[in-house]
Amino acid sequence: MGLAYGACDDASSACANRIGVVIGPEGKVQEYHANVDAKNFPVEVCARI
């Protein structure tokens, strides 16, 4: 799944990169962020919405 969503470079990656996805009320992707700080990203998104 990580490969399908761009969270890793190939199927043999030991771990996924931290990505951020904001899903809108209709269930569609509104924002995609290729590299995020997992601790701060939720706070940043909540401050914008």
C-alpha cells in the first residue's frame, strides 16, 4: 500500500516515508504532501481548516 500511495520508493523499502493526505467531505483527496513532520502536520492542517 505504501508503494501505491508514494510513501516508499520501492517494494523492498524497510519503512515508509511520512506523507500527509487531506481528504475532503466527499471522500476525495484535497491535498497531498510528499514529506511531513508526523508530529506537526495534524496541528498545521487543523489550523487551516
